Amino acid sequence: MDISTVCERLDELIVELFDKLEALTAARKRMDDHLKQGYFNLAKARYSLGVKGVGQIQYAAIMEPLVHVHVSEEDSCSKFNLDRIIPNKSSSGAAKKVSFDDQESKVRRRHTGRGDEENEEQREGSDEEEDDEVAELSSGVEDLELHQVVDPHSLQDPLRWFGILVPPCLRHGQHSFSQVIAMSCQVASLQSQIDQLRLEYRQLLRQKQQLVQQSA
Amino acid sequence: MARMMKAGKLISVIGDEDTCTGFLLGGIGEMNKERKPNFLVVEKDTSVSEIEETFKSFVQRTDIAVILINQNIAELIRHVIDAHTNPIPAVLEIPSKDHPYDASKDSILRRAKGMFNPDDFR
């Protein structure tokens, strides 16, 4: 590689590095703002729930993460992508729905039982439908049970550790910290890029010094 | 779905009670099969060696992608953080409730600053 090419590449790297540093500073600033808001909301929640109301005593004994980071390699830099699972709050709601449908089918069966011969065909038809519905419901219940066996705790929202009716500031605090988590992946990716640029710069600088020594 | 979730890595946190509570509310908390959590609540009586050991154990764990640590706690184990140069897990220093973020103390930024050695420009 020619010395002028090396110098040009070094200049490009410096410009790129400063761009990344600027982006990192901006991302850091946003992350700090969200964190500040999060701490403030937690303090307000502690004021509502009591001094011991928001702390490690409330942590659940069994925890499952709701966020996962997927790391991918792009141009020899690590890119951190966040994957969030929204906790399903309606697991009991699904069970209620199943029982409601079951009641409905029983009532319908009672009505069809009273029919005369003219309604016999309709009754047969409705019986078939009911059988299908029952089959669907039973499969639905099986699915539900299977799901509960596979993953019983991951569906819990961490807010529930602090009670059923939590103050809104705790909810806002959770939102702020969720944003910080999302931002942290962005910051981690930028840090990785900066580190990679630094290594490349050092390597090129060494190469340049060797070329200068050779030409001297 | 459970298998899909296992594919991703975790975010761990070392910090004071408020920092850990906030991030656990955000949904990063995990208690693995050996009952080892991915977080450490640093209290007044938590020793530096304990923090150091926990940080090292997080670094060695293959299921952790990002380590969040309060900057004032990171200052206590600076030599260990400076020695960690691998891109994964990424170490992020964050401010705590009582200590604002100081960019001049951040390991990554200090490394970037160290690029510009006056001797290199002679």
C-alpha cells in the first residue's frame, strides 16, 4: 500500500471516528435523560408505597427475562439488537373465555332438545357444529395447559411484584427504564464500532511508520 | 416460543438498589437453573472483591451480551474493566442516582482519547 493511500485512509478513519463519537455522545445524553426520569419516578413510587415498598425485597424468586439481545457481526463490528417480549396479561382471561363458550354451548343444547321432527335436521346440523366447537375448545384447553407447563413464569410483568394496583409513577418508571434498555443496545453497538475503528487506526498508523522508515 | 427466547442473550446489571430495581422492572432479570441472578445489588456492606468476582463471572458467562454498571461502582474495579477488551459482553457505564455520568472516566472514551498520542504525529 502506498503511503499517500495510507494517509488518506487514516484521515477517513478519523472523520468516521468523530462521527461515531458524536453519535455516542448524543445517545448517551438521551439515555441519561431517560435514566434521570426513571430514577425520579421510582422515588415518587417509593413515596407512595413506602420506604421498603420499592426495593429488592419485592423481587420475585423466579425471574424470566422479557428482553433478549441478539448480537450480529457487521463489518467486524458487533451489532446489538434488542428483542422484547410483551408479557401476556390475559392468561387467566383466555381461561375465562373458554369457560364462557362452554356455558353458551350448553344453553344452546338445551334449546335444540325441545325441537320437533321439523327441527330434527337442524338439530343434527347444530350437534355437528357443537361437536366441532367442543373439539376446538378441548384442543384450545390442551394448548393452554401445554403453554402453561412449558413457560409458567415468563409471562409475568415485573410490575406485579409491587402489587396489583401500582402507582402510575412506577409504570412510568418502568417505561423510562425500558427505553434506557433499548438505548443501551444502541450505545453498545456504537462503542463496539469505535473500538473497531481505534484498532484499525492503530494498525494503519503502524503501517505508515514502517513505510516512512523504509523510504527514509 | 421458549426456544426462540433462549436464542437471545441477556443484559446484566451491577448497581445500587434503584438501578437494579429499575432495570428489573424493564424486564432484564433472570434467575438461571443454578439460581444465579444476572444482577448484583451493591449495598454499603458489599465488598469490592465481591463486585469484582461478580463482574468476572458475568464476563465469563456466554449468555450475557451487555453488562451495565454504575460508574461510581466501576471506579472501584477500574483495573478489571480496563483489562476487559473483548467486544462481547459490552460494558456500559451508566450514571447512578447520586453520581452523574463523567465521560472522562469512561473506559471506552479514555481508550479512544489514547489514540491521539503526540509521539505518533512527529
